[in-house]
Amino acid sequence: MRKRIIGHDPGAVAAAEPGWIDLEPLAEVEITSEDVDHPIESALIPGITSGWRAAEPGEQTIRLWFDEPLRLKRIQLLFQEGEQGRTQEFVLRWSPDGGQSYREIVRQQYNFNPPETAREIEDYNVDLDGVTALELKIVPDISGGDALASLAQLRVA
């Protein structure tokens, strides 16, 4: 997989586990920011437990650009927050035309209240044909606090 921090150069990442689409040869990932200790590969490659985290507070975007249009049947997201209580929102969208237009899959808010509620897993069965881009926008704290967006895992099948 090719990666670029918006405004930066791409880098290489390792392959995905069986059962999910191996994104490395099929996609480029674009992100608005990332913490050096929590790169986006940590959310896209199975077996890495640190996950991705933004380098700065506020809304963040993760965008997968597929080299060829794909048919997606399943999308799984895992969010974890063990420290800060907050209400987070995310929007998951897809594009059939290389980012010219987007169609919303889901928009959702949920509360983190560690340690009781520190994990949110979303597993969507979809039937999306001709996906050229998949975009995840995360608002880590809808009240405008200084929380950092994070994503423990993103998988597509």
C-alpha cells in the first residue's frame, strides 16, 4: 500500500491478513495527520496493536484510493479510547468516481466513558460496487475539546 500524509510523500506498508482485502497492492492511503508512534499502517495491518492516532486535535480524514474499482461487501472499524471520556462522531463515505462525488454509508456518534466504555466496534455488511475511494472522517470530540482522533483497526472485504 502506498501512503501519503496530505502534503507529504508516500511510504510503503506490509500486507493484510487472509479474509480481508490485502490493501497493499490495491490502494494508496491519504491522511490529514499522524502521530509518529501511531502511523496509519498500525490500523490497516493485522497484528499491530498500537493503531493510528492523529498528531493534532480536531477533525481528521483517512482516505483509501483504490487503483481499480472494487466491490466491497464488508467494512469493519474498531475505535478504542482508554483515557478520555468524550462523544465522538465519524462519517464513512465511498466514491464511485475517483472522489468527484461521495455517498454516505453511515454517520454515527457514540460515547467513550473509560473504563466502562473504552471500545467501539462497527461491522457493516454492504454491497458497494465500483468503489474507487473510501473515506473516514473522525470528529474525536463533538464538543470541540482537544481529543486526538484515533482508529485501532480498519478492514474491508
